[in-house]
Amino acid sequence: MFKRISAFLLVFAFLAASVPAQGKFEYPKPRRGDQVDEYHGTKVADPYRWMEDTDSAETQSWIEAENKLTDAYLATIPEREKIKNRLTEIWNYERYSAPSKVGNYYIYSKNDGLQNQSVLYKASSIDDQGSVFFDPNKIKADGTAALNGSSFTDDGKLWAYGVSIAGSDRTEWKVMDVATGRLLPDTLSPNRQGGVSWLNDNSGFFYSRFPDATAGAELKSQNFYQKLYFHKLGTPQSEDKVVYERPDNKEYFVSGNVSEDGNWLIITVGKGTERMNMVYFKNLSMENAPILPLITDLKNSWSFIGNDGPVFYFRTDQGATRGKVVSRNVLDRSMIWRDVIPESADTLNGVQFINNQFVLNYMKDAYTKIKIYEINGRFVRDVELPGIGSAGGFGGKRSDFETFYTYSSYNAPPTIYQYDMRTGKSKLFRQAKVKFDPTKYEVKQVFYSSKDGTKVPMFITYKKGTKLNGKNPTILYGYGGFNIAQTPGFSVSRIAWMEMGGVYAVACIRGGSEYGKTWWEGGSRLKKQNVFDDFIAAGEYLISSKYTSKKKLAIQGGSNGGLLVGAVLNQRPDLFAAALPAVGVMDMLRFTKFTIGWAWTSDYGSPDDPTDFKAMYAYSPYHNAKPGTKYPATLVTTADHDDRVFPAHSFKYTAAMQYAQKGNAPVLIRIETKAGHGAGKPTSKQIQELADIYGFLVKNLDMKVK
């Protein structure tokens, strides 16, 4: 715990911001307060604490001055408009989701090209284009309303959907009659809610929510004591009943899902963002049945797959760090777990139940492999995929023999396949028609050694014929946290970058799930430095292998990846020419104070713990910006409605970096309005932001755009 030493604030004054023709920038000069806190005997200065009051006149004045400086700088880059035009051109293609069979309809999403939000369609057959079912673009004219959650009843007659505004995680839920499009009176007020799971008789649904935030503080209030509720259709939300809660621990997340047969409620209880959870269950076919325990410790992850009556199937990492499928009869007092599909050399991402068979999604060195097994664990076949990429989908009911999946890679636009579970045949269903030639681009996977000798995979994509002469502008992207893998995927923004002669590299560093639980643990808490070492080693590999050079290498990452970029920038400012930290966690001593930040201690540790504090303080981007350092060109990006990573992280970090900068390279911040952490951002805002980012790189990597 920390002790406040002083809170006296100095007088604030801004100097006029201007863009120099040459030499150092004249940044806004925010006041440096003398706030000092004590953590476990260590005094820590926090001169920009006042920026945490994001609505104050003082903070707003600073934001205005910073945006003015950034806008003026970007306006000096003539290539920016050309980049925006090309992005707009290649972005303008039809994009579909894989269809889902819902009752008598197929439901899918489609974006005509430049629509701010994708539109849901309803079709009576798979060959029918159907008609518009729900268009979120009509909710708000500026496109800042986004669909954020969807759940149909088992018979497909009713649809519960969530809408978020301006990128916020807070979601309002409504209910619609599918056949008529008529809205029912049922509405759940905006909240950081979980998903919705219907009873099979359509009488209501289960959902999770936190206590309502204080009015006016919705974007930064902490979220504790999540509860599982039941909403009875046709009744006001005020009458919703609490089904399950854990008042013994405010940090527990609680969610509930109804089994496909409608007979069981599976309740999952986890702490923060760690992939470890407890499991409880309730027999819904019995009136007043109790909630019973199944897994009561937080040592492993347990994901419910499906059931045969009382026999439950789970994906777990208990005794299998890369995952396996197990079963248990929950009514059998012997409490014996049976291995159905043992652990493999590859990492088990997820399991679907289709055609009375298991469809297993594996990662092999961070790319997808799909395998099918009988319910008794007998191997059936591999699903043949086009190449090194990512595949997902395989949704549907247990009785279905038809399913769909989507395949993509860095040089392969999303392609949807129809898959017959009986024959094992994939049939091309829809293919995105992007205005580029994929045969002109190459995707490579390499393995390099990190500081401690660990072999780390990395994907490198570039235009065929690119010479390895050390002169190629290169973006190195990383994340490295929260058990999230970096798998090959398509983005038109990357195509635009490679068209400009750029190389795009993604390092699959520790902290992710590429190689299971041990890979995540190897980059979390006290081992977080491994993540930064892996990323630095990736940069060194790209340079030593002549893909690029220090003068041509940029690093990029968002959220936890923003933390990665900020930390690495402090540790090796000499290695890079440009840095792009987005919506990053930059103050490692106060991240628990805002919104959902307390949940991230599973990855980072807690500043309240002396050992954790020492580790976090050593790499915290905000606290390790060293005055007198020549930092590379840096463009920080954040948004005013980010209620996941509080924007003050980026504000304080930018002020500290500008104060520390000794070199002539710019340190700027771009603050988006009516946007959040990233999800649901309108297409128009995405294109403008990317044009600004690439323009920034063109200028600071000395690129020539034809």
C-alpha cells in the first residue's frame, strides 16, 4: 500500500505549440506537480497525477494544445492524403461473416465496403442473399453505435442484442421478434455486462452485470461484485432476480450459460482476466434445484463444450498445459474425470460440438490446425486448410452436419467455406474480392532466439522481390499478454503498408497462448521482462537478417501491446526509428485504480505486493521515461471514451516523454473523439487514423511513396 506524501500542485502554464522547420519541438508545457507517493519504502514521483481528472479544464486545455500540435505536424506530410485515398480504395470491398443457422433462417453480417458498421442479414436459404435484419448504422448518423453482443433463442424466434456507443464497453441490451423485427419492451440499462443465455422455452435469459456506476463517472469507475441475474421476459429489469453472486470476493467474475439441451445452467466463476476458473451447475429440469459445485479451486481453466445428459465435456489445462478434452458424470459421486482426447504437441484453442463429433481448433507454431474426433475420442480426420493462416467458425448445433468456417492469412483475404461433417469436404462459399493481387506477397515464418535462448516464432510478410539489403521500412508488431495468441490474419491496412515497400512482422512473444499455459506464464507477473526481451530480440533479428535497419524499424502495439512498446522504448531507444503505442497501459502503479484495471493483476501482479511492485516499477513506461534521452519518433494514440484502458495512461506518458525527449524526433499524441478502446470504431475513423499513422512513418522512416 502507498502513503501520500504531498499533493501541492504548481501553477500551470502552456507555451504556444508550434511545428519547427528543423530542430527540437516546442511542446505544450503542462505543470509538473510535486505529488510523491510511497510504495513499500520507495518514494515515487507522479508529476502529472492531475491529468487523471480527464474532464477538468486544465486537462482539456492540454488535450486541445496537444491535438493542435499533432494536427499541424500531420498536415505537413503531403503523402498522407494519397495514403488515405489508397486505404479507402482497397477498404471498399464486400465483407461477410460466416452464416449461422438460426431457427428457419441463416443470419450473417455484411459490410458493403465503406459502411461504418457491418449490417446483419436474414436469409431463408443458404443460396439466398436475404434482407437486412439489423442495421446499426441507423442508430447514430456518425456510425459510433456498434453491435456488441448477440444471442438468439434456441428456436430462432427471439433475439437479444447489445449496443455500445462511442467505443464504450458499456452495453445496452434489447430484445427483438425475429420474424417481424418488432422490439419487445424488455431493455437492460447500459452496463459493462456479459453475454445473454436464453432458457429453451424463451421465457427469459441469464446475464451478468456489475453494480451501476456513479452518474458522471461511468468511463472510469471501478467494476466490482459482478452478479448473475435472470430476466423474465415481459417484466421490468428492476424485478430481475440474482441467481448467483460471490460477496466473499469483489474481484470474481460470474457468468452463466444454458446447455444446448436446455437442462443445465453452467456457472463459471473467475478472478480478473486469469484463465483459471471455478465451475458450478444447476439442474434446470428440476424445480428449485440447488446450485452445486463442480470445480472449486482457481488452479486451471475449464471451458464447457457440451453434455450427454449428466455427462459434461470440458476443455481444460489441468495436467495438460496445452489443453485436452475431459468428461465427467456430474451426478456420479465417484467424481472421476476421464480423458477423452489427451494433450497434443499442439495447443488446443477451442472445441465445438457438431454432428455428434468434436471439432478441435489447434495452434501449431501459432497457425491453425483443425482436427475432428468422435465423441469417444477416436480420431476421424484433419480438415485441410489452404495454407499457413487462421481458421475459425465451425458453429452450429450438435445435430447439424453442415457448418461454416473462415480462413485468412496475412496475404489471404477472409474466405468462407461450407463444410460437410459427413464427407469431410470443404466447399468455397464466399471469397472476399480485395483490389490487390495476393500472389505478389510472401508470408514466412521464422524462429529466432531470445535473450535467454528461448526460440520465438515470428511471421514476416512482404512483397515478393523485396531485397534483404537492410533498407526496407518495417513495422514490428507485438502483444505478449493475457494468454492471447498472435495468429496470421488479413488486414487491408497491412496490404497498403506493403504496397509502399514496407515489411510487416509479427512476433509471437511470451505472455500469449501460442504454446499453452507455460508460454503465458513465462511472460507474466515477475517474468514480464521476458516479453520485452523477446520483442527486442525480434527487432535485432530483423536487423541482423537485413530485412531492415535501426533507421527503418518501427514498433507497434495496442493495449497490453502499448505497454510493450512503451517499456521497450525506454529499454532500447537506440534500436528503433519510430514507435506507435496505442491505448497502452503506461502507469503500472495506478492501473488498478480505474475501470476494469484491477482485473489485470493476473498478468502484471499488484503494486500492493512488495515483490510485484519492484518488478512493475522497473519497466513501467510512465515512470521510466528518462530525461536527457534521445527517443525515436513516437506517436501515441488513444481515445476519449476508452473505458477499458483509462486514457489518462496515455496522457501522463506523453507528457513524461515530451519532458524527457532530448533528441529532435517528435513525441506526439493523437486523441480520437467519440471512440473507445478499439472495438466498434467506425470505418471512417479507422481509415483516417491509419492514414495519420502511415503518414507519420513515411516522414520519420524517410520513405518514398509513389
